[in-house]
Amino acid sequence: MDPRKLIEDFIIYPNPTSGEFIADITLSERGNISIKIFNFTNNALMASQKARGESSYTIPFDISGLPSGVYAVLLETPFGNSLRKVILK
């Protein structure tokens, strides 16, 4: 893998959230992405989105219908994966 191709930024805000949040992603070059949100306690997939063809993405999520707790936000890219946690109040 070329070490210059990577995830430059992966930011979740606001965090903690009341349900609606933004995932801001910057890649070193254009690439397709997939974002999956998992329940931290049982690894159940709660939400997912895909986007393609860009080097930066701003993707809104709304998980306000889910129970309060900690959720894992998994970013999958051609250059590797990255994990963040989001806290739902």
C-alpha cells in the first residue's frame, strides 16, 4: 500500500450528540467511502452510508431514534479503515 494515500481527517461533531451529527472526512486523494454505525454493546449495524468519487466528504447522520449510549462509527476507504466513537445523549 502506498503510504501517501491515507485518511487525512475523520471528525465526528457534535460529540456527544442528541442524534444528528456530521462526519467530516478528508482523504489524500479521491476514493469511495463507506460509513457504518454499530451499537458498541452488541455490534449491531444501526446505520450506513456510502459516497464516492471525492477526496472530501461531509456526511450528515441522524441516529436520534436509537437508545442513548456509545456507538462505533467505522469509516472504510480504499486506503484503510478508521474508527471513531460517538456518544448519543
